[in-house]
Amino acid sequence: MAPVCRIVHGLRILEFEAEGPLLKDDRDVADFLSAAWGHEADLVVLPAERLGDDFFRLRTGVAGAVLQKFVTYSMRVAILGDISPRVAESSALRDFVLESNRGQHVWFVEGMDDLERRLGEPGA
């Protein structure tokens, strides 16, 4: 199934499906960026299911490398899904998610409703 592109609050959102190859490291980001550029997307929505376990273990450096690649190429990204069990296991991950959600480039949201609400806020 191909990613779905739609407009939300004037932004072109490219939402990837939960099934598909994992984004395991920063080299895999190119596939997602390529699709986003092909759809002229402003923001990529990645289901948490598409992220490898190492992404959520911050000591591996995978999350930082992956998300930095999106930021470097000026592509906003939202990680979609309930990651509360992972956050409960790691105070470092909890802090990382909280700090990311304060910014404008990387967000962790539970569902599309949460994302749409955030995008509707002033300054989003």
C-alpha cells in the first residue's frame, strides 16, 4: 500500500502505512525523503511500528541520526503511535520525546487527531 498524501491546515502531509520495511538507520531515511519530495510533502508521518527497536534505545544513536537526517533536509516528521510502554521503560526516551515535542521539526503523537490538533495551533 502506498503512502497517503493529504492536506491538513494548509500543509501537505505524507502518511506512511504501518506495514512495510523498517526504518532501521539513517541510510533508510532516503527512501522516506524521496517519497516525500515526490509528493511535495511538508511533513512525513511515520507509524511507530515502522521504527526498529534500536530507534527507541537512545544509547544506540539511531533516533538521533535518523531524525537529524530529516531535519538536515528540512523535512518535518511526526512519529505516530502509542509509545507509552517504551517511554515508561526509559527516562531518557521520555525526556527526548518531551523535548522533541517542544520544537517544530519532530513530534511524537498518539494519533492523527493529535497531529491535526497540533498543526492547527498558532505557530505550528
